[in-house]
Amino acid sequence: QEKLVESGGGLVQAGGSLRLSCAASGLPFSRYAMAWFRQAPGKEREFLAAVSWSGTSKTYADSVKGRFTISRDNAKNTMHLQMNSLKPDDTAVYYCAVDRIFSATLRNYDYWGQGTQVTVSS
């Protein structure tokens, strides 16, 4: 069974930081790209960041570039999203996703976690 599990969400004040994690297991391929998306109530799911298998290729949405950092540890089958300078508009459910090909396109990703809630208060 393929499985992606997010953790690290919670409540934080504006200007604060959180570190999200995603643990992957049971995937049907040995190499894969990983990405983070988020979805606020009443809004479409949006792309945040992606990282290639090697970790050398990364891309970010303009809304989070300079504030968020994506990374991965293939020895532990994990991915992280370090989020700094958080704003109330960052409040959303954050999702981990996996695909064989590195991209920033939501519809390309085949495997998804259940999400973790991030709430930023003012």
C-alpha cells in the first residue's frame, strides 16, 4: 500500500515558523519527485513547492518564494517544508504529493497524503 503522511502542522502567530514533514512508504517506483500543495476553505488547491529525486532541482510558487524551503532525505523517505515569516493568508490544509516526474502541475501528481492543518493567527 502506497502511503504519504504529513505532520508538523498547528497554530502559530503571524511572523512565526513551522516545519512540515512528509513520510512516504509503499510507492511502486524507486525514484520520484515530491511536492507541497495547500488548500484554503472555498479555494482551489494551489502549488507551493517541488523537489526532484536528487534534490538538485527545486521550484517555488511566487507567493512563498523566499519564505518557504523544500528539502528531502531519501535515506529516510521523507520530505520537509520549512515555513518562515508566516502570514494569516498561509492558513490552509497542506498536502504532500508524489509523482515520477518533477513538475509544478497539480494534475500530474498521482499520490497524495491526507493533509495537515496550518493556522496562522494575527
